[in-house]
Amino acid sequence: MAGREVDMWRYDALLPFAAGEAVSLGEGGTPLVAAPRLARRVGVRVLWIKDESRNPTWSFKDRSNAVGATHARALGSPALVVSSTGNAAAATAAYARRAGIPAIVLVAKSVDPIMSGFVQSYGAHVVMTETKPDRWVMMKHCVEAWDCYPTGNYQTPPVGLNPYMTDGYKTIGFEIWEQLGRRAPDWIFAPAGYTNGLAGIFQGFQELAAMGLAAVPHLGAAEIYGSLVRAIEEGSDVVQPARIDRPTVAISIGTSQNTYQAVAAIRGSGGTATQVADEEILSAQERMIESEGMFPETTSATGLAALIRELEAGRISRDAEVVIVMTSTGLKSLNVTAHLRPPVPMAHSVESFSEVLKATYGFNPEAE
């Protein structure tokens, strides 16, 4: 790999397509950031943050969509199609544009106007449906009747991504391994909706292990409603739907039913699934900002929230080395946390300036 571009296609020998064939925007090669202050604060020996917000559309979804768009172009697909109101929608729209292929994006009525505008800016054909399940019905029609290429799930029960796209997430594992000096950490935690990301990371480390290059780390899946937690606890291969009994700030993984690939990744790595609540997620987001200056999407903070819960329960050693996958930027979820921020105050004069800082932020510049 010496002399190769620092992007995910440096690992093309382990991907379905060569770098020269790729539909690419320079995805991958994201930094693994040491988080010593956060490690001390949560009480673990070593903590790293894999910052996937550095990707072209600011999320880890760019990795899977780079492979998906490459595959779609090779197949001659007439369009890409996805049901999403978030990161997958943006990534699909961007990579479709890069490939010169139309994109159809199905969104729910509750879609954030900022996000729909973001997706439309790439030229995607954004269509709203009456209900969330209607999106999958229409997506299935796009695939079966029009031969469109699916860049997300549309099956019930959910099965996640196609294997080509999951291969894109292997490169997160490869990069962590390389950035740690060609070794694996003890644990990797990440959000888990349909668990495509962790499944890909698991597959990547399995391939490294098969070549004798690394052990497979334990994987930690953070979820909201507990379908995966229950399947793991019951020793079942079948993930039953959980009841959605409340809204969540982690919108991207607010799914009622996880996937078999999630069970396989957690069980195969000797890992764990952890259900986290909104207050834990918001606290974790705040800790990442305050301790390390990193601003995760609310969903991205679930990995840290799950780690904290597991540490406090004594299920993970405080002597561990842990990687948190920060899947996207907090700019994607500003509307979710808007009520937590104070209104921006007005300073009418130099004389009132310091009083405004004290009253609003508790900051006394004269004491600094």
C-alpha cells in the first residue's frame, strides 16, 4: 500500500472493484483521533475516535455508496434509489451525481427541510410519501419494475445493504488496523440501526485475521429500542421487532428491528449490544464536544453512550483500548438539539458586553 492515495481505495485488492474503476469523491482515509481527556472522563485506559465526518458528504455512508455507485454504473443501472431522510440520502445523491446516474430519494413527511434541501442540491429526485412504510413499497417498485439500484434496505424484515456496499465499510476496519500500527483495538463501538457499518468492520477484521495480520476486536452495537439486545440475550438468530414507545434524538438508528448480520457480527466478535436512552446520548455528545472539541451527530454519540453504560456495569475492563466510530457530524442534527442551546444574546455596547457574557454563558472575562 506504500505510495497509494490515502483513501479507501488503497485497499482495492480486498474490494469488489479496482481503484481505477471507482466512482470516488476521495472517501476514506479519515483520521483516528486520540481522545485522552475523554478517556479520563469516562474511565477507560485508551480511547480513540474514528472521525467519519471527514468524508465528502460528512458521514460514513460515503464508503458504501462509493462501492454501490461503482457497481450500479458497471451494471448499467438506470438510477440509484434509497429510502432515507439522512446520511444515506445525501451519500446516494452525491455519488449518483458523480457517476452520472440519476438518484431517486424517498423521504417521509417528517423530513428536515435542511436535509431535503441538501439532497436536492445534488440533483436527486426527492419524493415524499404519506407514511414511512410507503417508502419501502415504492423503493421495491423502483428496483423490481424499473431495475434501479438499491442503496439501502427495502425488505421486511430488514436485511440491510447488499454485500457489495457492505464491503465499503470493511475499509473502516482496515484503516483502524493500519492507523494503530497494524493491530486491532480491544473494542470498537458504533451506532446500530441495521448495523451495516459494524457488519462491514467485522468482515474487514475477519479478513485480516484470516491473513494472520490481526485479531478480531470485540464489537459494541449501540441501539435505541432493543431488538438486537433482546436477540443477543435470548441467544436467538432471529431479531424480533421491538416496540417504538418514544421518539429519539438518534433519528438515523430509530428502527424497530435490527438484522441478522448484526447478530452475526456481535456474536462472532464476542461483542455486546447496548440499549441507550436520549439523555445518555445527549450527555455523550456534550462530553465529546467539551473534552475533545469534536461535534458528533446525535446518532454518532450513541457509541460513546453505550461504552459508558458498559463500563459502569463492569462488563468492559477499564484497562481496554477502545475506538468509537463517529459516523457523522453534528451539523446534520442541529435541529434535534436546538432547544438545548441558549438564544444568542445582543450586546448593545462595550460596557454591557462583559455582563452579557456573564449572564448568558457564566463567563467572566475579567477573571481570566
